[in-house]
Amino acid sequence: MRGHEKVPRKLARTEEKEVIHLLPIKDKKRGVVPQSFERVVERKPEEEEEEEEEDQEEDQQEGAAESSASLTAEQIEELRIQKIHERKLDIARLGSAIMSDPYSNIKRLKELRGMLMESDPAVAVTVRKLVMVSLMEIFKDVAPTFRIRPLTAEEKAAKVKKETQQIRDFEEGLVSQYKFYLEDLEQTVKDWKQKKKKRSQAVSLDSYLGLAQVSIRCLCELLLALPHFNFHNNIVVILVPLMNDPSKTVSLMCCDAFKKMFHQDKDGGPSLAAVRVVSGVVKRNNYTVRPELLKTLIGLRIKEVQMKKDIEDTAPKKRFMNNKEKRKKLSRMQRKWKKAEEKLEKELLEAEASESKDKKIKLHTETLNIVFLIYFRILKKAQKSVLIPAVLEGLANFAHLINLEFFDDLLNVLQGLIQSGDLSTRESLHCIQTVFTILSGQGDVLNIDPLNFYSQLYRILLETHAGAANEDVVIVLRCVDAMLTRRRKQVSLQRAMAFIKRLSTQSLTLLPSGAAATLQSCRAALHAFPKCDFLLDNESQGSGFFLPSSRAGALQRSEHSSVGATHSEETLPPGGW
């Protein structure tokens, strides 16, 4: 090996000779004598040029290594900036060519994607990031608004027009390069997760975090921009586990992307695919995932199913000509054809709307079943988990969609959680909101008096004040609306008076915005229970007593009195307060 290294790289050009064998000669003395002669072979200029280019590249690499050792830090930085500028021009040239004429220049995507393998250690990280973002923007602009299916063998064998073949080549190249691009992004994330170092050593191990974050950001952008295009489910499979990543930056980036996707999804297909993967991740991690992962499910637009009918009723419908207009503008034969045409159009519109509505309801129903399966499993198997707040908030959000057959078990579980005393104020409020959302909707057919939940809310009211989180006031007012206003036929007058008193007391300890909202809730309760208006009459007089510091004990001690207020309607304290 050492001897080979000492040999000079460029040898003197020697003529190459070719030996040509001729027919042998038979001699009496010497026997068979072989005949041959040598011919000089002329080298082709292309081969000489290739060898010269290889020698020049080797010399340049050696020269660069020697020169970099002798350069100062400033000169090295200037050289690096110059290289980055050259790579930027190459990226801009390729990107402009693709964007100007995608059908003719779709093959340039391969050339641009090849720059992801930049091997110069000085500029590898920067160039790869630039190429990732550039390709992401190109795919967002070039990708069509539909999913491209692969051609069958018969379609490939059939002869088509030149324009059709160009479109087919474009679609095939686009899908192929998009697939390779997603694989490159996924591989970058895997290398970062596995702390794997590439053979080329162009990118250091510490730099993979920045590359992985750019890759994840590109995947998130494609998740939102191309939900209809190919390989969208593959992007979902890559990003959902990253929602549970230990890195807070990565986790929040992915969670925000899925929240936006749920908000933008009108059909329900992408949401269903994401919820399925979330269920698998939660189960695989034995319900020890980040709460942010479950909180993203609250953004699902499943409530729109209930509003679909109203939307269709208010939507503008196609106007058809009446009989008077037909007689004035059309002949008898035209009227006959017009009538048949309008009948057909009406049938087509009804069929299309029915099919779209049924498909959406089916997707939303399946999505909701998976969400409730996740929530019920956590309530059953991980009641001490940090996921309980997210589960209770989700149940409160989707409580009006829970099937009637689950009500009894769910009410028992929620009651056990509240009585355990392990829940915070907000978690207890979410439990109460869930219960009364159920009882105000489909659960109104159940003959249940949730006395314990009234008592718990009465106790919690004084725990929400200006020193606590102001968001709790919103949940409190939702609970009061569901417990008093919507259930006014099932609530006694004494219980209503007690809550009005407690809400008025609570308003004195809240911030201005919370106090105004609470007083508005008191006003709504007074409208729902008109007989409570004598609480505001100074001339009213009674012999009862009011316990303002009671923590719902009076409600449990007396079935006929209000919650810690008075023993009867007539025995009110003087002045009502």
C-alpha cells in the first residue's frame, strides 16, 4: 500500500500495443511456429478527457484540503458563504424551471432532491435545510387537488395522445419524487431519534436536531396543505408519535399542526385516520403519554353533524322556473323537455346531498367511537394518570354525543372521581359539566336527581375567585346554565334561590369581566325562576336563616330546603340577603 502511494499520480503517456495472432507456419525442423505481430492502439479523446478530469478532481480535493489548512478563520467563513450562495443559485434555478413549466421540467425534481445528499461538511446542513423547504413549497404549488391513482397495465399499453402521455408522465414523476422526498424527511427524523451517524460524516451528530426540526416542520406543512393528495396517511403515521416526543418544541409543533388539521377538516376522512393512529399510540404506551396529545382531540369538528340540517335548510337552492314563466317564454315542447330536465336535476341534487351527508355522518360516528374508547379506557385503567384533566375536558366537549347506553356507567365513574377528592377545581367542574350536558340532552329521559353534583358545584363556586384561573369562570357559568336554566322544570325553587345567592356572592370576588358574566347568569336564572324576584325586594320578611359559609352540607341534610339557604319558601331572611 505504501509503495502504491509513492507512485506518481500522472505517468508518462506510453503507447499501448495490441498483439494480433496469425495463422501458424509448419516447418520440418521447428515444427509448428506461431505467427503474431504488434499494432499500436490509438486512444480515443473521450477516454483521455475522462482520465484527465478524474486526475483534476483528485488534485482539486487535495489542493482544497491543503489550502483550507493554511487559510485563516475569516477566509474559511468567506469561502463557506460563497459556496452557500452558489448552492442557493442552483436551488433557485431548478425551482424556477419546475414552477414555470411543471409538465416539461418535472424531471428536475430528481436533480433538486439530489442536493439533499450534499457532501461538503462546510455547507451540508444549510444546503439540506434550504432544499427541504424549497421542495416543500414546490410540492404545495404543483400538486393537483385530487389523489393520483396508479395506471393499470391496460392503460399503460393503450396508445394515447401526446398531451395525455405528457400528463401521465408528469403525474407519475410527481408521485414518485414526492414519495422519495417524504422518505428522505422520515429518514432524517429516524437518524435523529436513533442518534445514528451517516457514513459520509458530512453532518455532525449535533446538527441532526436542526435538520430533524426542519423535516418535521415540512411534514406539518404538507399535512395541512395536501390532505387530499397521495401519502397523506403516511404523514399522519410519522407525525402522531412525535406528538408524544420528549422534546417540547417537537411535540408542540406536531400538536399545533393536528389542531389546525382538525379545524380545517370538513369531510372527516383525515381526522378519522389521525384518531386511529392516536388510539394506537396511547394503547402502545400504556396510557402514559403527554396530555397535549389528547387535548388535540378537543378540536375535532364533530359537532357540525348536529348543525348539518340547519346549514342545508339555509343554503341557497337552485331556482327553477314557475309555470307562468314557462308559458310566457317556452313553447309546449320546450315546456315538456324543461319539466323532465328539472325533475332529473332535483333527483341528482337530492342523491348527491344525501350521499355526502351520509358519508360524513358515518366518518364522524366512527371517529367519535374511537375517541370515546380512548377516554373510557383511561377512566377505567388510569384514574391516577395526568391524562384525567384532558379526558374530562374532552368528555365535557362531546358529552351531548354520548350514547344513552353508556350514561349509567359514566355517571358512576364521574361521581367516584369527584368524591375521591383527588381532582382539582377545574377537573371537578369538567365532571359536573359532562354530567349536566348529558342530562340536558339525551339524558333527560332518565329519572335521576344528581344531588351530589349540585352540592359539589355549590361548594366549588367560592373556590373560583380573582386569585384563581379566570378560565374556570367560563366553565362555572356553563355548568350553571345546564343545571338551572335548561333543567328549570326539574329544579326546586329553594335550590334556585340558593344558587342565585351563591353566584351573587361569588361575583364580588371576581375580576370585572368574570363579575359581569356571573351577574348576567344570575339575571338568566331570575328569568327562569320568576318567583325568585322577591329576593330583590327589601320589604320581604321571613324567619328563616341563610348559611353563607356552608359547603353544601345543608343540601344533604334537608330534602325540602334550598342549598344552605332557607328551610322553606316563606322563611327567608329579612331583605332576602
